[in-house]
Amino acid sequence: MEQTVKGKVSEAVQTNGLGKRYGSFWALKDCTISVPRGSVTALVGPNGAGKTSLLKLLVGLNSPSAGDVVVLGQSPSQSTSYLSSIGYLAQEIPLYSQFTAADHFAIGKHMDVNWDNELAVKRLQELRIPLDRKVGKLSGGQRAQVGLAMALAKRPQLLLLDEPVAALDPLARMDFLTSLAQAVTDADGELTVVMSSHLLADLERVCDRVIILAAGETQLCENIEHTLETHKLLVGPKGQQPNNDGYRVIKETHSPTATHLLVRLEQPKHNLPGWHIRNVDIEEIVLAYMGQNKNESITKGDVR
Amino acid sequence: MNWLVWKQHSKQFMIATILLILFAALLIPTGLHYWQVYQHALSTCSQSNTCAELKGELFQSSTDQAIFQLEPFAIMILPILLGMFWGVPLLAREYSEGTNLLVWTRSISRRRWLTTKLIWILVATVVVSGAFTALGTWWSKTPNALNLDRFVFLPFSTQGIVPVAYATFAVALGIALGAWLKRTMIALGLTFVLLVGIIVIVVPTLIRPQYVTPITVTSSMGFNALRSKLPSGAWRLSMGVIDKNGNTFDQLDFPNWPPQCQTLAQTQQAPTAGSKTEDSATVDSCLTAAGYRQIARYQPDNRYWEFQQIEFGLYMLLSLIPIGATYWLVLKRDA
């Protein structure tokens, strides 16, 4: 109860030990994240990491096998009050290929309580996307824009996008992200976005937070700036061992001449004797987490 | 929501309407014509007392025969076609194209979405199959009167009220299998096999005869003797022979005959061709004298509407199973 009230105040999404099992396979395991209202969060991880499963749990399309989830102060459900506050764009952007964009907007008009038709039409007109052509005949980028308009014109408080740009060419991808950024600006802090992607370059452009999922588990869930401050590359002479004093090693590589450690510092301090400290970008951090997890699962597999 | 259902399915409804118009264009003129011909033949034959032979005389042209076979066939496959092409795609297409995720994340509940879709498709099914069946039933008054066979398999299954119940069940089953399998082609195949199995094979042969206990009739030996005991229009379920101890046989094989009747048959076999009926009559009376009787089970014609109602109710109740399963699959299963 307390958590629900707290969720209403500051968190758009709060999960605790959330898990989803299909048969005997855990697609998502022990996922604990929180997403502040008004933030734009990138949900990253390799294919099969559980990104889609997590988003479907948040939308209420699937029900959890373990743990708790609170979204906008309620548990996800199939009720009008819940659905009307969520905008969702599913992977591969499903649309009725025989319908025009205008037909899709008519669906919104008939089935959404807060539908803003003017907004939807204006978005497509600005992008010069024909409203009267069957969406099956539009380009991938144009279809993605129709899908985004369908989600945004609901006037949701939380927008959940599942790999919206994965199938788009670089130009369409940029257009899409620009549209998204514009929508976030227009909403003036009233819109929270969670966007999954395995394209790392996307996230720095529009996102201020990152959640890293790998092998169904949460690796990291925090502010991107903070992530950049606390993750550093330590470079030392060949054979130097990490001592884990004040940091945790995420990834360790040895070259013939040097040892490289990608570490998470317990606090942003800059004095580690014997190591050169270098900044890393978000892409390297994400890759390090993914790689670390891969090694772990191999070990686990060997034990079994 | 109603708007979306119409937008998605109006084409299917139009196709059904066109087929109905074509069907009417064939049945209305031929139905009127056949009835007229039959009535005319009836008035002529009653003067010459040859009405019993009308069955073999009227409508023998190949065109007429084709229409007489096409009509019940069309009504028989209608429920199967509706189940396959209306029922299966209703949800299977949404699942296979992912559009269920688009509509389930609008602001109305899945339950309301599904209920609206189901009501419209089931109402359309009843209306369309009802129109086809009414037309076919009206048209069939000539063959019914001529052949007195409305209670046997194909006429019974293609007239009255039962085709509407078949169609309702077929569409409900198609919807459920489409939702379960999520793939149109596989669901189409399974729907076809199950519907043929249930509607065409299992129910008419194994279940329908049992709705009401059949009437048993016995007669002296000989097919004609037995037939004279069966009321006209009766649906004959089985025919056989019963001995004096009450054992029944499908047929009485020659080696099991009493010796005196075997000898009788053998002596009669050779010389007089042409007097066959007389010969078998003596053999039949020999067998009758030995204690054998013909036996038959049948359903009389006056149970026709009772059977129609029972079968209608059976299929309507049966439809609740796939409908319930569909609600469960859509509301409870992960998307």
C-alpha cells in the first residue's frame, strides 16, 4: 500500500523481483527497476534478454509469474482506466495492412477515451505521410510513425516502445527519434518513456536513464550521467591483479602489454594507485555488462 | 468497436450475400418449376393409378439430377465453410499479424472487444445460414414429397433448423481453434477435419439414431413383407433376421438355413427363369415356417421435428464449449 502511494508520487514504474516464466524457461528473472516520472529510459540488452517480456508485463498484456509490478500507482490490468494511461508500440509495429492511417486513427477515435485526433493527423502531415494510403504500402519508417502516432494520440502518461527503430534505416531511425524527443518536450514532464533497443547509439540521443537487462536479469538501472561517472576503464601493466578496493570489476581483458579493467566505482573517486583511469562511453559500459553476463551463463552451464 | 468489426469483416459478409443471391437465383425458379411439374404429374397419375412410379419418372434429366444433388450438398458444406472462412480468421489473423497487440492496448477491455466481435459474427452466422437453409427447405418440398425421405441423413441435415445450429457451432469452433493455434492455415485444416467428423460422420450415424428409442417391427420372411410394415417416411435404422430363440442376424446365410429350406431352394434354382418372385416366396414361407422372422428398427416420420429440435439444442449447447474456451484464451493467456 505504502509502495503504491509512493509510486503515485514519483515513480512511473516500480518492479520488485519481477519474473516471467514460459513453461520451464524464465524469460525474465528477479527484475527490480524503478522509472521516475518524466524520465526517458532506454531498456537495453541482447536479443532474448527479456526486454519484450518486461514491457508486456508493464502493459498488462502478460501476467507475471513472480514478483510485483506497480505502474502509475496501479497494477497493470485490462481495464479502461489502466489502458487509457498507457501508450504501447509493439515490436515490428503491428498495423492493419489493409487500413489507411486515417482508418487507424478512426480506431483510436472509437476505442480510446482521451484520443487526440488533431495531434495524430498533424504529426503525419508534418512528416508528409499520406493519410489515405493503405499502411501496407507505406515504408517501414512511415509505418513506425503511424504506430507512434497511434500510441501518442492516446495522450498516455507512460509510453512503452518495444524496439521501435530496430527495423528502420538510419535516416528513418533519426526521424523517429526526433519525433519521440519532440513529443517528450511537448509533454513538458508529463510523459514517461521506456524504450527498448539493442542499438546502443540510439539511447544517448534521447534517453536520460538506462536499464541493462541480460539473460533475463537486471544488470543496471540508473541515470546515464551517473553511470558515466561511476564506470571507468582502469589500465595497468601486464599481469597486475585487481584488488576490488572501492570498485567492482565488470569486465577484465588482458593484452600482451597491459591489463584493462572496466569497473564500477563505489563512489566517483579518482585516485587509484597503480592504475590509469580513463572515461568510457555508454556503449562500452553496456557491452561490458552484456559480455560479463554471457561468461557467467557459460560457467553456470558447465556446472550443470 | 462496432465500426471496427464492420470495417474488418464487411468483405466476408458481402461475399456471403453474393453467394446467397446466386443460390436464390438457382433455387427460386427451379423450386417453383419442380413443384408445378410434380403437382401436374400427381393429378395425371391419380387418374391412371400410377403415382407409385412417379419417383422413377420425374426429373431424370442430367441437369435436374445435378440440381437435386447440388442443393443438399451446398447446405451441408455451408456450416463447414463458415467455420473455416468466418470463424478461423476472426482471431487467428489478429494473432498472426500481431494486430491483437494494437487493439488490446486501446482503451477498451479485451472482454468487450471479444464480446462485440463474437456477437456480430454469431448473429451474422445465424442470419446467413438461416437464409440459405430457409431457401433450401422451401425448395426441398418437391423431393420430400416425391421420395418421402426427409428423415434420412442428407435431407435431415440440410433442412429445417439444424443447419443453423451446425453453422453456429462450426463458427464457434473455428474461432476457438484459430485463437488457440494463432495460425490460420493449421487452424483451417483442423477445423475442416473436426467439422466433417462431427457434423457429417459421427452425429448422423452414431448419435442421432439414439435421440429417442427406435421402434422395432417384425414380419414374416421377405423384404416386401417387411417393407409393408414400415410406415411411409420412416427412417429405417437397421434390418435383419431373428430366429425363434430371439437371436438376431444381419442376414441369414445359406449354410445356416434349415435343411428342408436349403433343399427347396436348390430344387427351384435351375429351370424356371422369370418366376423368381414366386420361387423366393416359397423359400420365404419355408423359412417363416421354420420360425425365422424379419426384424427392423426405425424412427417414424412424426418424430421428425422432435429430432430437429433435439439436434438443434445439442449443437447450440456444444457451441458453448468453444466460446468459453475462446474467452479463456483471449482474457487469460499471455498475449
